[in-house]
Amino acid sequence: MGSQEVTTWQGKNVTVAGLGVSGIPAAKVLHGLGALVTVVNDGDDERARAQAAELEALGVTVRLGDGATLPEGTELIVTAPGWQPDKPLFAAAAAAGVPVWGDVELAWRLREQDGRKAAPWLAVTGTNGKTTTVQMLASILKAAGLRTAAVGNIGVSLLDAVLGEEQYDVLAVELSSYQLHWAPSLRAHSAVVLNLAPDHLDWHGSMEAYAADKGRIYEGNRVACVYNVADKATEDLVRAADVEEGCRAVGFTLGAPGPSQLGVVDGILVDRAFVENRQKNAQELAEVSDVRPPAPHNIANALAAAALARAYGVPARAVRDGLRDFTPDAHRIAHVADVDEVAYVDDSKATNTHAAEASLAAYESIVWIAGGLAKGATFDELVMRSAKRLRGVVLIGADRALIGEALARHAPEVPVVDLDRTDTGAMLAAVQEARRLAEPGDTVLLAPACASMDMFANYNKRGDAFAEAVRELGA
């Protein structure tokens, strides 16, 4: 069953590793197809027991508190993407010759179940910008009159998309490095790696392994492998990929595009890849002002989305209309308010240094609110590259000292306020300190470069606290 399509599930012994957003749908789908399903789960808390009871009522076997042992007779494991590759369960599977799939692999294998016509996948990965790019892509595809949905790591189940009643022409698919690791036979129509920066190295074990898993998105591409001209590592992944004959490498750049690239000329997004005689011709797609917000990294996201849409054959007008129709999610470089001629911007989603650097690059003079859980990150490069833009810095959160030390080394002239508190009023205090440091024309930017869980339930709650604090300033 390793690389061959499963023709019948009736009576197959399948182990699903992990309850949760991917494990429960996978267990239900496989049970519905006639498989003998056993779910294993590390946790045995109240929530897990309630989920187990729901599955057991259907006839699924659930083992709580033991995710390490391979159930006897297992012919296939379907794992939640977050389960690390070094788990004992997977070592036991390898020793027994049992294949391991993720939920993405399962969806890929089931996309033609019951004689369905499978919608091609336009796939997006990268350290940062995945969700925005996939949403932009879906908006462009819809503007072209295509039936589509943004699915995958964005929170919409791929299993639902491929097995549900709605029929799609094409899918815009966000994929994480975890999902790609467990998706060996995925073959996209076209795909992009937006960027590569160190992230999730505790899971992958090394930067090389992380990059290799990202690069799996290019394997078997049919039409276009889209890469970031400014990030050579993404182009290297294209060169290493085994693609179908005739598949092209297409770059995107914030500068003027060369042949087989999309880029920007005089405030216009331009295509020199999907045009006749691309040595001499270019196609105008949209204006930079059609991209919201028009920050450099977001323009790069728009170019990547446009490249995938153009690879699918979408007309230029749909790119413009789709970008105009697109509304960014909350907490992604979102303008909250202007108070006393100072702009307040919420980019709580900037949970790592790569994302924070892109956010800081969007503004000229910044009072930066930063800090939280560093997740093993270092901040010297971020501070060095951003120092000239900093009017001042307000530090919050558990690992704020790491950023403070980098600022002392590389931007000693920048005033820094170190807020030694983690209570619910800490964000209001941070915003008040930022207001004190800011001058008319500045931007107060929440781009923490850290995770939020030391002080907040998630980055959304952190962004909400920031917005509420700003509203109190203007009251």
C-alpha cells in the first residue's frame, strides 16, 4: 500500500495517530469507507475522552494515553501533521514496513474516490505569508469565475474539500512543512515556496530537513514551480525537484521582472512569464495600490498568488479584480487607528523574526512593541537590519531580555522601555509607553517576533488587547 493507490478500504486495518482537527475527520472518513480504524492518542484528558466517546459510538476503537505502541495488524498509519517523525510509533511502523500518511496525503489519495473528477491543486508553502497568499489566490480564482476554496493548513479540511458535495474547478491549498513531510505522493498543478527562514527546527531536527520538507511541494509539478527571486534557497529547491516534462521555473520579484518572472515596474504588477514572446513582452496585471496593505512583503505575496493563478490560465483582469476584492485577516499588519498623527498597526501574527523583519520593513520610523516566547530564536540579525527605522522600542513578555540584549549590541542609541509585567494590563501600559516615545508621522507597530502564549491564549488575543489599548488612547 506504500506508493500504490488504495483501491478498496473495506476491512483495512488503519491506525489514526492523534485526535483533533485532522485526526477526527480522518477517522470518520476511513470508518465510512469500511476500514477497521483504531485511533491512538497521547493525551487522556476530559476533552480527549469526549472525542473518543463520539468516535466509539460510530464503531471506531480509541486508545487514549498511548500513542507509542503500534496496534497489532496495522496496515497503514494516518497521522496528525504535528506528530514528530522521531516518535516511537513511527519507528515501529518503519520496522514493520507500515506506510505513514498525513491527512493531506489521505485527501490526495481519496480525491478521485467514487469516480469523482479531481480538482487540481495550486499549492503554497513558506515560512511566512502562506495564509494571505492562499486567500489572495482564491480571491483571484473566484474573480475569474472559477469554483474554488482556500483549504489545507488554513483551517479548512482538505478531506472535506475533496469528499464534500461541492465540486470545485481548482483548489488553493496552504501546506505546512509538517503536512508536506507526511505527503509523499502529492503532485500539484503548480506550487510556490514563498520564503525560507529557520522555524520549527525542534520538529524537523535541522534547517536542511525543514527546507527539504518545504521543497516536497515542487515534486511532480505539471505547469509551474514558482520561487522567490530574493530568496535563493527557494530557487535551489526548484532546481532539486523532479518535475513533469515541460514544467517551468517562474520567479517573482519586487524589482523589474526578467523573462519568466513576475515583478513590479513603476507601481504596476507585471507578468513576463505567462505571455507570448516573454523576451520582449509584458502583461500589466494590477497596480500596487490594488494590494492591501501595500507593504513590500504583501506585494510579494500578491505576485506569488498571481503567478499561480496565471499558471492555471487566469486572465490578467481577474488578478486585478481578485486583489481588489481581497480583505486581509485580522492581526496581519492591520491599521488600527491614528492618534495624534501617529499610526497604530497590529501585526500580532508576526510570531517569528522573519515575519517581524518584513513588517518593520514596511515603515520608515517606528516605535516597536516586541517580545513574548522566543521559541529558540535569536534577534541580532533582525535588530541589525531594522535599527535605522527604530524611534524606540517597548519590550514585553517572557523572553524580552533576548531582544533587549540584541538592541544593546546593535542599536544602543535607540531608547528602550522594558516592561516587567505579564498581567492583563501590560498591553495598555506598552501602548502608553509607545505613545510617549512616538512623534507625529511615526508608526507604533506591534510585531512581536515571538509567540504569544506566555501572556495570551494566542496571537489573536494579543492583537485584540493591542487594538483595545489603542482605542483607549483615542477615547
